[in-house]
Amino acid sequence: MDQDNYVACEVCDALHHKQHLIGVASARCTRCGSTLYRHVGLRSADRELAVAFAALITFVIANAFPIVELETNGLTTRTTLIGAVINLLNGDRTLIAAMVALATIVFPAIELMALIYLLLPLRLGHKPAGFDRVLRTVQAVRPWGMIEVFMLGVLITVVKMTSIARVIPEIAMFAFGALTFLSASLVTFDPRDLWDLADDTIVRLAALRANAARDATASTPAAAVPSSRDATTRPS
């Protein structure tokens, strides 16, 4: 049995024969009705690639600029997310600093760059090197990216700090807010759909190469065959 031609339902474990889908279509389980897989076209890949690029740019802005500015008793303090992690390290809170750095900086950055690494070559018509390993990496780090949780914690802290200090939101806070919505859009995209997109890309590329070879063969002029009149006769 060819395992690539079958798909199992994640809800009820029913086994189905995998069929090729076209257009905006999805396959559903005949037992429980849950979605098995869907067709990922070039438009969907373009949309996810654009969102990934926008999220990466927003992520850089959010980490490069201060989040909030606190002003109390004439003293002004501002810090970035990386600066907050460094302050936690200096305060002997290594575990908390590591958790914050991994959940809000390292894992989200890995996911965004990996998605761009996978989607951009597929959109250009070829499968990137190490496709399997990179895709598994995306699936592994996605549950650990917690930009939304961090943003919620920042908002709660800002509300509580307004009673004891003047709080001025900086550009990074708005960037994190935009990044939250972009991350929510990326979460709706299943990385496993890239397997089908990669297969479609390989098939499409093979068809283009076959057509190019056929056209090259058809355009090659046939070799001229000498006629009997052109043949040289020897004198007797």
C-alpha cells in the first residue's frame, strides 16, 4: 500500500484515499466531517508569503525600538524587549529571561524566517534544499511562540502602572499589536499544506521542462539528405 496516497483523520482516525484537489476545495472526513486537507494554490501561497514578510518587518521594528516610556518623579525610563531580557539576566532571573527570550524572540523569528525560506522558492518554481527538515522545524516551534501572551501581559502591566507613573506607549508597542494580528493570520495556515504545494511545484516544473524539451526538438531542423544527383560518380 502506497502511504502517500492515503490520509488519516486526526479526529476519528478514519483512513481515506487521498485525491488531488483543484481550486478552492477541501476534503472532509466521511465519518466525523472534520477537514482532512485542503488545496493550496499559488494565490494562497502569495498571501501567506506577503503576511510572513510583513510579520518579519514588524517583528524587527518591535524588537529594535522601546516598548513603553515610564516617567515618575522626574525620572524617565524606557526599554526594549531585548533590554528587558538583559535586565532579567542581570537580576539573577536566568530562567525567566530564557523563557521570555525563547517565547517572544527566538521561536517567532525562527518560524517567520523558515516560512519565508519555504514559500519564496516554491513560489519561484523550485523546492528549497532541506525542505523536510525546515518544515518539521516550523511545526515544532510554532506552539512555543507566544507573542499574543506577551502583548496581553504588557497591556495589563501598562494599565496597572498608570496609577503610579506616567506611561507613554512607544512605537514597539504598536508594532507588537500589529504583529499579534499578523501572527494570528499565519496560525490559520497549516504548514502541512506545504507538502502538497511542493508536490504540485515539482509536477509543474517537470511539465514545463518536458514542454521546453519538446519545443526544442520540434524547432531543430532535420539534416539534409543528399540526393542521387548530388552523388559523385567515379570515372570508369
